[in-house]
Amino acid sequence: MSQEVVYGLHVVQALLKGSPQNVSELLLLRGRKDQRLQKIIQQAERNDIPVRFIDRRILDEKVEEGANHQGVVAICSGKAKIHDEKFLFDLLKQLDQRGEVPFLLILDGVTDPHNLGACLRSAEAAGVHAVIAPKDKSAGLTPTALKVACGAAEVLPFVTVTNLARALQQLQQAGVWIYGAAGEAAQDIYQTQLTGPLALVMGAEGSGLRRLTREHCDHLIKIPMAGEVSSLNVSVATGVCLFEAVRQRNG
């Protein structure tokens, strides 16, 4: 069975909370004692996950060179799961029952696995409920995407849809507002209210949103640019947009 390594306090804690069945062993830095680490140990014990304390040198060897594991590494079995459209709409029902406001990220044809991984990492950190992408002409959960995501793909639902335009319509019917990021939009993201049921749509590298996707958005928004560069990398733009929404939603 293949194994994956997930590291970092926040990501491992989220993994133990959301998918403890995927963790086969927890490796912790010998001698480290603090409250956040104790919470992780308690989560592992509740789920009968073996915990091993090891020296920093051995822990460093478990992750990529220079990575900040914060003294916490989870060894996971299996692969990150890809969900379907039924999962997405079941999730919306669950959020409604829990009184939570949907917060979704949609990637319209992002093909670079590095960008996908970075978007997943930002989305998980921002508290997004799910990331949605078309099945075709989009990057999948490749080893590169998983590595860049740094564990986010194991805890954040990744949903692939056959027809993105139809999925957008269904989301609208479920009460979710669709905001597409486009450089030529008249509406500034910092002047846009992003506090309600929200799906943020980011376009492909270079070409941006496809025509049909653009037509199915309720609003188009842009990041104001002060320099000579006309656009940002999609993963950077995603982070900017997500955390402006977080700022508003937590305000």
C-alpha cells in the first residue's frame, strides 16, 4: 500500500479531525511539549493511532529538504479521495443543517499541478468547504499537486464535475452566489460583499475564465493592480481573493 507524508501542526490537526482513518502513524519530535501538541496526541489516542517520538534528524529525513514540519509528521495510507457531484450537494445539505454558510472554490481549467496544490493549500487554510474542478482539461491530484498541497488534499474535499456550467447552475439553485475573478471586471473585490453563500471561480493560467463559465457567474470581480504587470499567478490570485472573503466573513 502506498504511503504519503503530511506534516505541520495545523494540517495534521485538521487531518486527524477530518480523516483519522487515513493516518497509520504519528511521528512527533522528542522532547517537545506544548498545548497544541497535546491536543494532537489526544486526537491520535482517541482514534487508536500509534504515536512515536523521534529525534529531529530522523524527522527531518521524513519530509522534503528545508520543509518546516513543526515537529509533527503523519504517515498516511492510501491516496487523497476525489469526490463526485452527489457528494457536493450532500455537503451543501449538511452545511445547511449545521447552520454553516457555504464557502467554495471553483478552478476553471487550472492545468498546472503546482498551481492546483497551492490553491488547495490556500483553500484549506481559508476554511473553504470544498474545491471543485472540471474532470477534463484540468490538473488532477497528481503526486506533484499532493506534495505542494502539504496535506490539504487529504482533509479538503476535491470534487470533479463533468459539466461545470451545469454545476454552477445547480449551485445557484441551491442558494450559492457565484463570483468569477476576471481582470477586466468593473467590480473591485475590496468593494464587493463576500459574506453570504459563496463560490469563488478562478480561471485557467493565461486564458482565465471560459466563456460559458463567465456567463454563469452572478458577478465578475477583479483584484486592483497598481503595477505594470497585468495579472497574478492563479494560485496567488486565489489566495488574495480567498482571504479577502475570510476577512469579511470573520469581521
